[in-house]
Amino acid sequence: MAPSPPRASSPRASLLLLAYLAFASLGLPDGLLGVGWPSIRADFGVPTEAVGLLLMAGTTGYLTSSVLAGFTLARLGVGALLAGSTLLTSLALTGYATSPAVAVTTGCALLLGFGSGAIDSGLNAYAAGVYGPRHMNWMHAFFGLGVAVGPLIMTGVLGTGLGWRWGYGVVAAVQLALAAAFALTVRAWRNRGPAGPDGDAPAAAVAPVRARDTLRLPAVWLGAVAFVVYVAIEIGTGLWAFLLLTEGRGLTAGVAGVAVSGYWGSLFVGRVVQGIGAERLGPARVLRGSLLGMAAGAALVALPAPAWVAVTGLLVLGFAAAPVFPLLTLNTAERVGAAHADRTIGVQTAAAGLGGSVVPTGIGVLLGRTSVEALGPALLVLAVALVVLHRVASRPRP
């Protein structure tokens, strides 16, 4: 008697949709603070630079939970981890909305970072084991969409006179709904193996290994450094390109702003388009081409040429960089082995948070002490270093 058709494909589709929404919601809080901070600062009577307290607290929580999530994922289960962490982010955002003082808000930022890091690490680990390159890229594109929608939410509530607290309240409600969805689907998230082209059941789970065995692998740390460098390029470009275009290349603020927006837009479009390309051409080939494309874009930004050359470089850099984070995450198991993949992804996610906060700050110090024209060479050095790191980390394991 022929076996009955597997049922993995239907819940897998529903989990895929939930994962997309979760990635979008993960980006929502990141977009609130920039628009809301002037109002927050005025309400609490604190200086502008006090935002650094929130950023430091959020980064600390994010780095800590990213690593811990990777090392506890097998015990907790991805569904339980996502449900609990999303509930924590909802509570943290509710704390923002009701906070009486910046000290309380800083504590909430720590909780928000703790929840966000676990969600990011857990979702990436799950998706790397289940979904292909197209969906990995598209999930990260949805994160960018969430970051873009966040400012619109805060702008909308401020425009209606409701106040900044309502912006955080709206996103807290979204996170609470997601937490409920994760809680209701905890059992469905247990299947971690990749489904076959016909919806085949997941492969058997790999045997557990000791945490110290994971940390001894050179590929784990090479991969972590690669994530530091990649996110440093992505965030550093978006943070400092406006300064280069206005003070270094003579563009007006309006035109430079559109150019920087185009950079972020090319990152989003690149993830949508190259997600399909990676599925057809193979992730390894697309990843190699993207890394070389990042170096080419950085070289255009570094050239002492008219402003349009730098703008072109930004668009090339953004489009080329688009699939790098998702594809580096996707091939983690190939580099370190399936038994070490979850923990490694946790380390890589934490490294990404570190690269997005520390290195761009260092680039800012460099620009302040030298010239805004140092941005292009700095990005080029980082892009070349990323090519070398990937080449070394991709060597076959003995």
C-alpha cells in the first residue's frame, strides 16, 4: 500500500508566511526611534545625545541574546523561542509607550534588544535549515521593509497629534499578535530539516555536539568576522554617504538624500531579484559575484570623480550587497557542519550587531580626523577584506 502524501508542505507554507511577517516586524522598532526621538527627548527633558543610552542598552541585549539563542535553540525549540522572545519585545515596546522617564526607557531598550536578538538568531537558524536561497533573501528584504514602515507609523501618529507613545503602542500590538501566532504554532516549528522539492518530510535531526566543540572551529570565527565586516559596510555606507555627497561631492541636501534612499532601495530590490537568481544559478556563484560587486561599487565611491560616479557606486554597492547576509547565513552548515549550524548562526548574528554599531562609529572618527573623502577607501578596504575572508572560510573542511 502506497504511503499517504506528506503533510509538511501545508504547515510549512503557513510558517513561511509567519516568518516573513516576523522579519518585517523585527525591523519595525528600528524605524521608530529616529523619527520619535525629538519628541521623546522633549518629553523627558534630556539632551539629544541621551539616545546613546538607548542604543547601547539595545545593542548589549541584542548581542547577548543572539549568542544565547544559538546555544539554547535545540533545547527550547524554535517555536517556543520565537513565541517567548516576541512576547518580550511586545512588553518592552509597551514599556516604551508607558515609560515615565528615560531611565525606564533605557531598561526597556535592553529588553527589546534581548528579544530582538533571539528572534533574529532563531529565525535565521530555522530558515537556513528549511528554506532555500530565494526565501532567505526575501525574508531579509521584508526586514528592510519593516525598517521603512516604522518611520511611517511614527510619522503618522505624530501627524495626527496622538504623540510618540502611540507609535510604540501600535508596534507593541503587532508584536503581541505575532507572539500569539508563534505560541499557537509551537509544535509546527519543530521540524527543522529541509523539505524536498515534492514536500518530502524533513531529514533526521543531527546528533548534538558540545558547545566547546563548536567554539573550537576556526570557520565559526572566520564567519563571525565576515559578518562584522559585511554589516559594517552596509550600515557604514548608509550612515556616512550623505556626508560624503554633500560635503565632499557638492550635492544639495535634497539630491543627496534621494541618493542615500536609492542605496537602501537598491538593497531591497537586490534581495528580491537576486533571491530568484541564487535559486537558479546557485547560492555560491551569486555570493561570489556579489562580493566582487561590492568591491566594484566601493571602488566607484572611492574614485575622486564627479558626484554621479559616487552615486552610481552606491547603487552598485547596495544591489551587490543585497544577498550577502542571507546567503552567508544559508551556507553556514556547509562551512561548519549541520551539528554546529545553530550555534554558529547565533554567533554570526551577534557579530553582525557588533559590526553594525562599532565599525561605523570608527569610520565616523576616521572621517572627522581626516576627510569625508576617506569613506570610499575605507569601504573598499572592508570590501576586499570580505572577499578574502569568504575565500578562506569557504575552504573545504578537513
